[in-house]
Amino acid sequence: MLSNNRSATVVILLTLITFITILSSAYISYKDVFVLGKLYDYSPSANQDETTNQKVTWETYTELLRPIDITNSTTLFNAVYAALRQASSDIHPIGLSYFPAMIPKGTLMYHAGGKDIPTGLEWLAMDHEFSYNFAMHGQRYGRNASNFNHHGPPGIGKKKDDASSEPPEPPKEFKWDRKHFLTFRATRDLNKMIYLDGASAAKSETGEMDTQKLLSDVIAYKMENGDGKNDNDDDQDNSDSGKKFVMAERLYAERICKWGMPFGLDGFIRVEVGFEVVLCDFLNGSTELVSNITIPNLNDVLGLPAPANVSKATGWPLDGEGKLIENELTEKQSEIMDQEDYWQSVLDEYSSMRGFDQIRAGIVHDSGDNRIQLDYRYLITGINRTLGDINPNNRRLLNDHFSFEQQLLLVNDLETSLHNDGFYPELSTNWQQVIDEIVDKFAPMIKMMDNILNPDQSEMTISQMALKTTRYTLNFVNRFTGNDNAVMISTRNSGEFGFGRQFAVYQYTRPLADLVTDSDYLIWSSAVNVVTEVVDTIYNIHDMLMPIVTADLGTKTSDYGEDKIDAQNAIKKSGELISSLISKLNWIALDYKCDRKCEWNEICYTPSWGPSPMSWAQPDDNSASFGMHYDETIGRKVINKELKCINAEFIMDYNNNRL
Ligand SMILES: *[C@@H]1O[C@H](CO)[C@@H](O)[C@H](O)[C@H]1NC(C)=O
Ligand SMILES: *[C@@H]1O[C@H](CO)[C@@H](O)[C@H](O)[C@H]1NC(C)=O
Ligand SMILES: *[C@@H]1O[C@H](CO)[C@@H](O)[C@H](O)[C@H]1NC(C)=O
Ligand SMILES: *[C@@H]1O[C@H](CO)[C@@H](O)[C@H](O)[C@H]1NC(C)=O
Ligand SMILES: *[C@@H]1O[C@H](CO)[C@@H](O)[C@H](O)[C@H]1NC(C)=O
């Protein structure tokens, strides 16, 4: 609650932190956090006392699991897999969680905007290609110049079903105010950041912004009920709905930063094309300016004069929409336009590469933006708090099932996380590393078994299908088969050493550090549930198909081989098991890939949401967008499973065709 108590709490907290820092200046770890937690009774649900912390061993781990069903497990598993990855965040664009994050000291971040260091919160790109594209300016030339609409927010000039909103007037004298390109360096670990997963900078209304909206709404409520003030006035100034929506994202940011100040929140992180940070305070020494470049205008770099002043007053034939009427141009005007069209075509070469560079910088992070690190111990998620859709593209945090009381509780839990003296990713199990190994090892196996058992067309006999499938399962199962003799000889109790399905699951999901928080337990439990599903499927298919193989060997008397109906049935059932597993897992790695290997001048393009050099894709509008299709069943666009290679020429043609 943001009340008058706040300043008192801050003072006490600061005093305490200083005290502890003096006591153990070289050793601040989560032990100190416990001290803080205990004194203040924040401790709690998010922190487990180490002494009660039970060891996760192969024999006992199943007793330590937290209840979470398989759909919620895969949702959380997939969220951790996708965290801080560009393509995955766009493929599963709707985030449901708040990830504690840290940006290390020395990290460079970029801001295109005014010439001064921002006095309030502002956006910083993690890639300079991103900021540079944002900073670029310059007028257009030639016949299409009047059609050109700057990267505007959705709705600007063409908002549907809002009769009252006039298309905004193009600014008379367009002053580009983002040409100053400032580079900042973190002067300390920015270890109180919140990372919002999914395509969280999409500026859409289909769930991508829910984590921001939820937090902002709850904060507004707390402010109203705390110090009596509310800042809703900012909300109502803008009658134009397109404009209002853009403002909403700034309003969210303002509220989040204001709320976060007593916790020492540095800011939050989102993805657009490339990751970006909303830094709450530029002036308190957490960052320093290291570069200040005024980006030259491309027209000036090329030495081009200003474009012709095309208007009715200057004698140009324009139609009602302000477009040139070609067959009414004088010969002289036509020549001017020919010249300018050529100039524009040269400018397009450079600007399309500028957009391409930004997309490439984004795609570099398909494997992760490893400059940002996560402390999973203090993750706060809505996933196990609300009933959600099975389809990841249709599961949003702000749905009918998530009451405002539950939202308040979630924000309270987030506040508890933030009461730590900071986030320390190195003390956390890197769950993404654990989950990557699971996906990287099992995905090819699952995919191949599916190809064999559910072929589009196949020349294989039943026996061949059984043999080829068990090539994947036999060595797996063998690896975990208990050796009863060995157990007897060593006179140990059977079961003292690990083997079998339970041991297999344990091996793949073992935490890399002791589990210390509820959140750790929840992520681990999700991983266990997901891997159990996979391991059970492998074992079950193995048990069904192995008898076909051994019967074919002819070394054992078996009535199975003769019974072709059963064999056929075993294949059919195995095929069903593997399909069902694939649809339960919803792993991006199983479904999405490029249709070929891209050339040097190309990138494997995963479309993104929100503003992008490849236009502004709005999830809820069913107009054509490259690489996406509209899914009628859920009423939104989704990304095609087959990804395509594109080059800069493609971007140039695509954008010119849209003019
Ligand atoms: C950046 O450079 C511009 C142009 O030289 C200057 O006007 C401005 O004050 C500089 N900003 C900062 C923060 O130093
Ligand atoms: C810097 O500013 C942020 C945002 O206002 C605040 O949360 C944080 O505590 C400040 N840090 C320092 C060292 O003053
Ligand atoms: C363009 O022409 C109009 C009408 O003559 C004039 O008012 C305006 O100042 C001109 N603009 C520029 C940039 O020359
Ligand atoms: C996820 O967890 C919530 C809360 O415990 C539960 O209501 C829901 O049934 C679970 N499963 C799905 C698919 O939402
Ligand atoms: C969700 O998981 C968290 C972390 O383990 C736990 O504290 C909370 O009780 C769970 N909520 C539900 C509804 O199961």
C-alpha cells in the first residue's frame, strides 16, 4: 500500500540495509534477506526456511511436489523456455508471469529521443540497431510521399468503429524529436528489475499487455485507497481511442515506477523487436551517459535538397485524400516526381537495411538475451492461480476467472518478492538451462517417433515401424532398467539405488541448487510433471512395440507375432499416444521451424507484435500480415508454423506495397 507509512518503512528499511551492509559488507546473500523478512514479517509464503528445506532425492522427490496440473505445468515450463527469447516470445505472445531480473553493471543501453538525459522514466533499448531505427527521420520524396504514414500506433488515422475520432491531422511542420541517440551504462548491477514475458510491448488488447495492465490497475486501486489521491485524471484526457491506448502504456509505466520506488525497483523489461528496459530513474546514479550522438538525417548525408512542396496552394493537382492526380501533372511536375522517385528508391535501399538490421538484432536474441539474468526463486506467476485456456495463444491473465481480489494477492506476492535486497540470479537454479536440456534431448526423439508412427504416407510394414520406433525407446529404457542381481549381490535393499521411470524423471529435472522458495518448487514440479508425461509415453510405447520386434526375431516362442491385429493395434495406439503427448506439450521446438537454411543476406523471420520494420501487426485484426494467419477459433492472429527466410529487398517491397 502506498500510504504515509511508506516513507517510514523506507527509512527503517534503508537503515536496516545499511546496518546489515556494515555488518557483513562482503556477504549479502539471501540469508540477509531472511533477516529482513523475519523482522518485518514479510517472510513468508515466498521464502522457505532453510532448515525445513527437504532434500530432493530420487526416492523422495515425488512427495515434495506441489500440486499443479499438466496444462498449468506445460504453460509454466514453456514460459521459462521462452523467457528472454525473441522468437519464442512472439510465438507464445501472452505472458502470465513477473520474472525477477538483473542487468549486470557495465551493460550498455540505448535511448533515441531528446537531447537531454530524461528526468523521469524512459525506454532504453538493449540493442543500438533498435534505437537507431527509432531515431531515424527524414522526409520522403516522390509520388508516394503523400501516402506515407509514419510508424503510427494502431488506429491512428483508421480506427474502426469509433465514429467520433477524426483521423489526426498530419503535423504541419513535422519536428522529429528522437534524433538524439544517447548510450547509457549501468554503474551497478540493476538487480531490481521485473521482466514481463511474452510480446509485452505489443500495445495490443489481446492479452500481451495484461501483466502491465493488472499491475497498473491494482496500483491505482491501492493509491486510491491509500493516500486518497488517484492519478486517473491522466487516463481521461485523451478522447481519441488510438491515442489513448498509446498513452496507456506510459500510464502503466508511470504507475509501476511510482509504486516500485519504495522497493527500489529499477524498472521493467519488455520485448518489441529486441528487448527494452523501462528505467524508472536516470538521475540517481544507477546509469551514466557514455555517448551522445545526433543522428544525421539520411537526406542530408546523401546531399539531397528538400522535397518539392506539394500542396494545392503551390499548384499541384491533388485529390480529396491528398494524393497526386497523375494525369493532371504538368510535364515539369512529372519530371520533378520522376527525379524524386529515383531519390526515394535510393533512400529505400538504405532504410530497408536499417529495418533489416533491427530485425536481425532481434533475431540474434532468438537464443536469448543473456545480458539479462533471471532469479527464478522469486518468480510470481498467475499460471497456477487461474483457470486458463489450453491454447497458449488464448490464455490470458485478465480473463473472467481471475478476480480482482486474486489480482491484489498476486501483487502482494510481487511486493514480497521485491522486499528482498535485490535479485541474485547466480543463487537461483537456472531453470531455463534445465528446461533447454529437456527440450533439446526429447524433441528430436518425440518428433521422429511421430514421423514413424503417424506418417503422411509410408512404405514401412508394421514390423519395420516397431523396429524403427524402438530404436528410440530401447536405449532409453535400457539406461534406466534396474539390475536385480547387482542389488542382491551387494546385499543392499532393492530400490536403494535409482532406476526405472522415477529415476529417469529425476535425472532430467534435478534442480541445480537447493530449492528454497515456493516458486522454485512450483517450477520444478512443473518440469517433473512435463518430463513424467514424456517418460511415461516412451515407456508405454516401448512396452507395446517391443513384443513385435522380439516375435520377429523368432528366438522366443510368442503368440504375439502371429496375431497381426494386435500388432496393428499396438502401432495405432502408440501413434495416438505420441500425438497426444505433442499436443499436450505445446513445445515451440516441436512445431516451428524455418523452411530452409537462410543465406548470408537473409534471416529466418519470426513475425512480431506491435511496431516493427515489417509494419505494425495487430493481433485482433484479420487483415493479411506476412508470416501470420488469423485463427477463427480464437479470434486473433497467430504465427505460421513454417517460418521463412527474408532479406532487406523483401522488407523494401513489402513496405512499398503497403503505401
Ligand atoms: C547531447 O548533445 C547535444 C548536441 O551537441 C547537446 O545539445 C546536449 O546538451 C547533449 N546532451 C547531453 C545530455 O549531454
Ligand atoms: C534509483 O531510482 C529508482 C527508481 O526511482 C529507485 O527505485 C531506486 O531505489 C534508486 N536507487 C538509488 C540507489 O537511489
Ligand atoms: C509550402 O507552400 C505553402 C503554400 O505556398 C507555404 O505556406 C509553405 O510555407 C510552404 N512550405 C515550405 C516548407 O516551403
Ligand atoms: C490451473 O490452476 C488453476 C488454479 O489452481 C486451476 O483452477 C486450473 O484448473 C488449472 N488448470 C488450467 C488448465 O487452468
Ligand atoms: C501457486 O504456486 C505458488 C508457488 O508455489 C503457491 O504459493 C500458491 O499457493 C499456488 N497457488 C495455487 C492456487 O495453487
